[in-house]
Amino acid sequence: MDGLNNHPGIADPHPIPKIPAQSATPTGISAGRAIAVADKEKTSLLDLSPLPFSIIFRYLKLRDIHRLQQVCTHLNDAVKEDKALAKAWYRQFPSHHQYQLRATIMTKNESQLRGWLQSFTNDQALVDSLTNRQQKSIYSPALLYFTKSKLMSDCEKFNLVSKSTIYEKAMINSAALSADGHHLVTASKDNKANIYGHTMDGSWELKAIISHKDSVLSCAFSTDSLHVVTTSRDGTARIYGLGCDESWQFKASITHNLPIISAIFSTDGRHLLAKDMFDSEQIHSRKADESWKFTVAFSSFTFVQPTTLSNDGYHMVTSRCYDKGIIYSYKIDGSREIKGTIPDFSHVISASLSSDGHHLVTADTDHRARIYGKEADGSWLRKIIIQFKDRVRSATFSADSHHVLIASKDGMVRIYGQKSKGSWERKVTIYHKRGLQSATFSPDSRHVVTAGSDGTSKIIGQKTDGSWLEKGSISHDDTVLSATFSADGSHVVTASKDGTVKITELQSSDSLFAVTE
């Protein structure tokens, strides 16, 4: 299994060599691992060849590599030569998120990849170098995303370029763009979900209509862009697949006793998790003949809405006994394992577990959000209580687990960041004139987009110094009901009560320069 991408079937290009045991050798501790050094009159990092450097970098965190880079010119050159910063940044994400990022990059041809990079740099030598790597190295997704992410972070304000506006007759509850950017699906109050295809002239053409018996609440594409799922108040979820003739065909219908509020595909597209309004969940799996079968159901007072479903399962927090929350790790086959118990769980509306499994944030009925941390002995300890003036609508972690995004009905968005000793500090507060519908992180965890009741969608970005600021705002004529980033982070898709969906590209408004590590 590759130390960078964590994908089965990809050989590690630099396997870690087995070192024979040394007698009476001095030892040290680095990143929690013991290191044995053979007897030698003079031994230093300067004596190491590039391969041992690469192995050492693999065990260091991003901040540690940043510090190592500042020690001397030799180490700085070694970090750059190995692309160690990009790899360490990429390793922060869980394997299923790395899979999604990699899949998104692989859908782009050379022209699309160049356009993706050139929106934030005019350094043709850099663009040429990165596009030439696309198919040649398993490390290319890390380097490409790291470079684009840093270029976007360096930009103080975004130039927001309207690419398209889609008009529908009814209120649009949500909209989603496929990972390859070729299709868009909308979920509308008129009981329909519409699938649009991107044409050669840049317009969007209606390709299929998915009908329900009540309002369509959500819609989502699979990672490979070949399937779409819609959910409705009528208690059904419908799955459609893209055929060889580029038409969308009905594949399956899933039924609950209550309105289905959301459904998500696993990263490999072979499983689907559907959740109804009372938190009962069902997993359905795709068979070899492309039909779908019911796999398992979970019926409990669940307070976690998973945003991703890995190929083997997901985590769930339930409230079971004496106002305590129990964290379960669920497998696709329905088996589960208790991972811990959260105290003081009586007021919880929803909860989110960080991808590294070390932190949990709750949205509570008392207008508060609480962040818990996992201790060395396996227990969970409350780290901070965050007070708002109104109900907390959502509280989620970034994919890299370093930040928490909290949105309140009072129109306030707060981002908290984790400090080195495990405590949390407020990074920024962004206000809307009226309430908030949602707030979502970008795939690279460095940007946030909000959906406001004041008809605006604000884009908040992290600068290279770690601070956060508002970088742009998208306007609608009525409440923005959903706002999400495209899979590659280059576009924002907003859906509004005014019956429109806007696709907006993020570009640099500053002078375009090359990125440097």
C-alpha cells in the first residue's frame, strides 16, 4: 500500500528497507519512532542520500517539514527535491478523500488541467512541468493540488467569473456538479430533479428529468460521475446511471417510511447510504449486473450525518443511555465496534467526527457547539464550548481535521483551528445580515463557502500565514439554500429560492506569479 495515496494495487516506489539489528547502537526518538544509528565517527543529516531523506520525510507532519526546511540550505533543497511539503499536505487527508482528489485530477485532459492551473498563475514553465507529470507519477495529485491550493491561498481576493446561470420554475433546494464537470443535477420543490449536460459552446442542456411524488430534497453524484442519486419527501431515493450513449437511465428506487433527507455514494461508487428525517439509515450495494440490493439498515437516534462514506464503512454517534453519546464504527456489512463514549450529550442536535478520529464537534439545542478530544487513555474530554445567539445549524470538520466550521441561524459563521497542544482557537467570524442555511469546506480544506438567508454566498479563504478572510461574495435574489465547491475546488455552485443555480469560477484578481515551496 502506497505511503502517500493509501490505495491498494499501487506499488510503493520507495519501500522502506528493513534494517538489521545493531548491537550497542545509540538510539533517538523522532515522530514517535525509534531510530537506530550505526557506529560512525561522524554522522549527520548532510551525509544522507536522497532516498533516506524521502523515507524520513514520510514520517514527519507538514509543520515539521516546514521547520526542517528552515534549518539550512541543504535541507531546504532536500525538501524541494522530494516534494515533501506537497506529500505531507496530501497525507493529512484520509484515504477516501485522497481517492476523491486523485479521481478528480484523472478526469482532466491536458487542456483542462492547464486551464485549472492558469486561472491562478501565468508561469508557463510551472504549468508545463505539472501537466507533464499528470500521468507519470503517483505523486502528481499531491503536487497539483498542493500547488493550486497554495496559489489560491496567496490570493487576497478572488475574481468571481460567472460561467452559467440555470433558471427553473420552482425553488431549488440543492444542486451538485459532477467531478468531471460534465453534468449538473438540481433538486427542486416541484417534485423534479433535472440533469443537465455541459455542451461544447459552454451552455447547459437538459438531459434527463427524474420525477418524484413530492419535493426533491437532495442530489449527489458518485465520485466517478457515472451515477446520480436524488432523495425526496415522498420517502424514496432514485438512482440513475450514465449509459454508453450518454443518456441517463433509471437503475433503482430505494424506499423509506419517512422522507429521505440525504444520500451519499461510497468513494468507489458501489455503496449508497440513505438517511431519513428520523435518522434511520439504509445501505444499498451495487451488484455485478449493475442492479442495486438492500444490504443493511440502522435504526437508532443518530446524531451524525456522514459527509463521506468510505469503501468499508463510516463512523456514527448515537445517544443511547443516560444522556451519553456512543461512538460506533460501522462496516458496510452492518457490523459495528464501539470507539468511545462522549459525556454531557443531552442537548445534541447533530455531531461530526474528525477524519482522524481524534475530535468530535456537536451542535446543541442550547445554542452552543462543543468540541471534544480523544485522550491517550481512549476517553473523550470536552475541550471548548462555543456560544451563539441562536440555533447552531451545522458544525463540521475540514477533511484534514485541522479546522472546525460552525454555522448558526443568527447569521454567524465561525472557524476554529487546532493549536499544537490540542486546544482550539477562533480564527475568524463572518456575518450574514440574516440567517444561514449552511457552510461547507472546499476539498483542499483551505476555503469555505456559505449559503445565506440574505441572498448571498460568501467565500472565506485561509491565507498562507494561517489567517482567514472573506475573498468574495455571490448574490441571488432570494435565500441561498445550498452552496458547494466543485470536486476540484475551482468552482462554486449555488442554488436559491429564486429558482436559479449559478456556477461561478474562482480566479485570481492579483498579479499571477509562480508558486514556491
